[in-house]
Amino acid sequence: MNKILLIIQREFLNRVQKKSFLIATILLPLIFPAIMAVLVFVAVEQKKNATKEVVYYVDESGFFVPDTTQFFFRKFEGDVNTAKIAFQYDDSYGLLYIPAFKLSDPKGIALYTKVNPGPNEVGELERILENRIKELKMQRLNIDQKLLDSLRTNVSILNVNLSEGGQEKNSDSRVLFGVGMTCGILMYMFIFIYGAQIMQGIIEEKTSKVVEVIVSSVKPFQLMMGKIIGLASVGLLQFLIWIVLITTLTSIVLGFFCLEMPQQQMMNEMGQQNPAMQNEGAMEFLKMMGQIPFGYVIFNFLFYFLGGYLLYGALFAAVGSAVDSPAEAQQFMFPITIPMLIAYFGLFTFILEDPHGSISIWLSIIPFTAPIAMMGRIAFGVPDWQLALSMISLIAGFILTTWVAGRIYRVGILMHGTKINYKVMAKWFMMKG
Amino acid sequence: MEALTTSNVTKRYTNHLALDQVSISIPQQTIFGLLGPNGAGKTTLIRIINQIINADSGDIFIFGEPLQEKHIGTIGYLPEERGLYKKLKVGEQLIYLAQLKGLSKKVATEKCKAWIRKFEITEWWNKKVEDLSKGMAQKVQFISTVMHEPKLIILDEPFSGFDPVNAQLITQEILELKAKGCTIIFSTHRMETVEDLCDHIALLDKSKKILEGSKKQVKETYRSNTYWVEHKGSFDLPKTKYELLEQQNLEDSFFKSAVRVIDDTSPNQLIRDLTLVTEVHSFFEKIPTMSEIFISLVKGGKNE
């Protein structure tokens, strides 16, 4: 036991003392908020400077009432042919031609532009015209303007989760989607990066041939476990530093932008729409962020990282022990990465779309896919029994892979220049003491 | 009490038998040559003694006790496939390796420093191994094998990869360690090194021990009653008593002949008989070298 501690300590110091560790640990948390800050900044600036496009219109029907939320409408006095000629010498965005039409069958409405219009612009114009025609139709049905006004409503849906205890929780599925996606992708990356590091370390030990010196002092299994646990502790340290740095930096960045964008300005930008309601939406979003149980998510992330890392780390260790060079390792990496890839693609196809579907549940319980799949689901709320089952199966999973890997490792590290295939590895696995 | 005895040690790999009922016994304070061609099972036996792998059957006793985990610190092992952590500094590395052998950090540091001084390489303490030359790394490697003061030192092909200067230094160290009471197992397929270093030998071939004993005994056993004679003028000897194995013409009428005595005729009788037929210039017994014994045994085995 004492010797495992020595190996863990050595492995930990080796990695932590490297410059690359320092750089990765300090830079990464700086990069994320920096990217966020740049994006928020650009978005804010763009909104501030955005000028509404000018659209001229020729209205032969006489029905059109401009809605200036997205466009500045200017009426062109004259017929459509003159308008088209005039439009060519003008820098306005478009020319909307509304011929006389029957309300029951609006036809011949055209938008002339110099560049291809985006779907958003066309959609917005269609929406304006449709609303207007709807209003006119309703007027024909003798519904008065007051009633029409009262019919116009703005709806924004508020999601409320009813948890098992019957507590109401507001949630916004887009935020949960984002949290799930981020956690899932990070989990995939970290397991891969750390797993590959174990493998690389073992290949190094094998090719530098120091390994036989070491195993004359410690059992191969102790060496393998020492390395795996040593690297895990490096990973945990790195996470803790990241969490602290990211939380601090993010709150600084967010604080900065909240101060920059005072309520008044927000309201101005929202234009004619109900300012109170819009403001409420923004508040709602912040409240939503506040309601994601970050402590719970982080705890689970650490648990699944550790579990997933131990599970895959052992397999990577087995591969590293069997081969003589990283190039040779490639072919054996592939089958290991398949379950990870399944979980990764599952994340986007089922898990985030339908976090409580049966495929999602199974992926989050099978130990090979659980770390990534469960991270996708965790923010949406996972029943306790599923979480417990998943955790137990993950622990069982890594005990199994560690046992298998240990048996391959003890033989593999002493073999040089052997042609390796799965049959050979199976033979090593079966070999006694 | 022997430093190490193995009795009927057998190890089978999936499709071949690596060791077949191997029993050897290594007296204390000797240099013991474990000989054999490549693939004879030497490394397997050494790995079993180092508890890197387990024997399928058989017993091993080290200084009278059954071999157990606590004996790891008793043994110093220089594997044939050897190396060091390239990125680690010499000092750190030696201390780490000594700690793995069970020394406390304090003792390990003291011992390492003493050896570093002895080899006059103190200025390497903070150098990374990858910055050392091959010869320098070999010295560090040797220190890592002996610094925890093992009573049994196992050197697997110690001179392969060592330059002559280092090989000389290592030879000296080996003799010094023996004088201090250490027992040294010396595994090799290169017989020349055995000739002058080893006291005892065991010969493994095709997983079996085919010969064991002190160097003197072995040579005695494999005396072939053959004598070299340098003489002037060719000769004929009675075919019933002697066999002329070969005759080389050195120059003019000078010859060198190998003569084997068939029955228990004494060398003196041979000289007497020779003086009758030729002019004898020199006469000496053809003592087989270890290498010759080795080759004749291994080849003999193949012909069976």
C-alpha cells in the first residue's frame, strides 16, 4: 500500500510540475469566459448599432398599415414600374409591391430586393401582411377595434417542472439543453484526454524499459493502479482550480455586462413591445440560471468523470501495456472509443431531445456510456433510483475493467516486439500468475 | 546456508515450457554464472526469483527462508531490458527507486549521495536522464541496482550495452561487492565473461538445467585428456593408446598436434612416448574453455 502511495505521489508530481499543466490549468478557464465575453460584447454592439432596413412599398390595395418593429416602411407615390426604376438608384433594402387583391385570395404580392433576402426578413413581412389581412377579415365580420386589440396577446411559455415531492420549479429547457450539452462534451473530452495520457505514460515506461526495474520492486497491478490514481488526482486538482477560476471570472464578466446594460437601454431596444414583459423575460432567464443546481451538477460531474476515467483509463492502460509504440496503439483504441462515440452521438440525437426517454435512460445506466449520457440528462432532473443504479453500475464497471486490464497489463509490460492482436491479449488475460 | 536455492521450479507458458524442474543452489558470497543460449529460460527464472512472475510449481528459498514479498529489498536486479525515466532528474530518480525498494526517504537520499560521490558524478544530481550520455546512464542504472545494499544481486547480461570502460568499472564493483559479502547471480550467454568472474555456474538449455557446479569441478569433469604438443618433424603414435586429433603445420618442419590419451595413460607416459618419435618443443594440457563446454553440451543436446 505504501508503495502505491509512492507511485501516486511520483505520478502526481511529474504531471503537476510540468509547464504544460500550469498553462492548461490557467489558460483554459481564461479562454472560456473570454470567448463568452467577446460573443456577448459583439452581440450587444451589433444590436446597438443595428439600423432597421428601409422598405419602400407600393400599395394598390390600400389596406396596408406599416408595422415598424423590424423595418422602416416608406410609401412610394407612383406606380410599380416607376418604383422599380427608382429602387435601382436607391440604397433601400427592398420594394414591396401590394397589388389590389381580394381578401379571400391574396395574390401577386412581391418583394423586390437587390440581394437574396434571408428567410427571417421574408417571414417577418409575411407575418405583417397576414396579421393585417386577418384584422381586415375580422373587421368584415363586424368585430370592433377594441375587441381586436384585446385579442392581441403576447405569449411566452414558462416551463414549470413538478418534481416528485410536488415542488414547483421553473425551468427553461434551452438552458438545461445548454448545460447538458456542455457537460456531455466536456466529459467526452476529459475522459479521452486523461485516458490517452495514461496510455502514453505506460507506453513511455515500456519503451524506456524502466518498467522491469520497477516491477521488480512493486507488483504490476500496484504500478498500474498507482499511475491511474495519480493521474486521477491530477485531474481532480485541475478541475477544482478550473471551477474556482471559472466561477470567479464568469461572475466578474457577467457583473460587468449587467452594469453596462442598464434597464433603460434594454427597454429602448425592445421598442414598442411591452417593456415590462421583456424585462421580466430577462429576469426570468437569470432566475433560471440561478435555479440550476450547479453544486449538484458539479458533484455529479466529478463523480462521473472519476468513474468514467477509471473505467476507460484501465482499458487505455491495457492497450498501452500491450503495444510498443503509440502508432501501434491506434488500432486497439478504436473499439474502446466506440461506446464513447455512441454516447456522444446519443447525446445529440436522443438524450438532450428526450432526456427521459427509454434509450436515454439506458444509455445513462450502461457503465460504458453512462458518464456522457448521464451528464446530458443531469440538469433536466434524474430520478434518484436511476442515478443510484447508474452510479453502482459505473463502479461495478470500472472494477471489472480494472481487473481485466490488470491481467493484460502484468504480461504486456514485459513483452517486447511481439505481434499483438486480440487473440494474444486474450491469452495474456487467461494466463495464470 | 545457501544464498538461494530453487527446487523443481517449473513454469509453463501457453504453448511452451519455459522452465522444466529446475533446481539450482547458489552458495553465499560467490559469483554464480547462470548460463545458457537465448531462450533457454534464464530470464524466466530470474523474473521468478524477482517475484515479477510466479512459478507454476517448485520452491524457492532465499537465505533459508521461503521467498516472499519482504525479500524484494534483499535483491538488487539489473534487468536485461533496462532503462530509466528519461524526464526525471538523476537524484530524484535514484531516491524514488530506492524508496520503492523499501528505504525511507532519508536513508535513500544518504545512500544515493554516497554512491554518486563514489562514482564521482555529483554534478549529475540535477540533470535529467535524457541529457546524459549512454555511458553515464549506465552508471546511474548500476547505482539503482545496488544502492539499497541487497544481499543478492542479479545481473542479467550486465555487459550488454556497457562500453569497455564502464564494463571494467562494473567488474571491479562486482568483485568489491562480493568481497563485502554479497552473492551475485550473473546471467549471460557470453562465456568469456564467465571464464574469469564466476565461481559457480549452472547451464540451462531448452528449459532444463543440464549442468551445475563450481567452475573448477566443471572443468575437471570436462577434461578431455587432450594435450597440445609442438614438435619438429611429424610422428606416428601407437593407435591403441593415443588418438591424433589434428596436426597443424606451423612452419617448415614445425607442427602443432592435439593428442588425446585413450585409456588412463599418464601425461608423463605420453611425453616419454613422444620423445621417442619426435623432437618435443612444448607440451601442455588442452583445458576446455567454458565456451567449449557450453557449445559441446548445447550442441550435443541438439543431436539427441
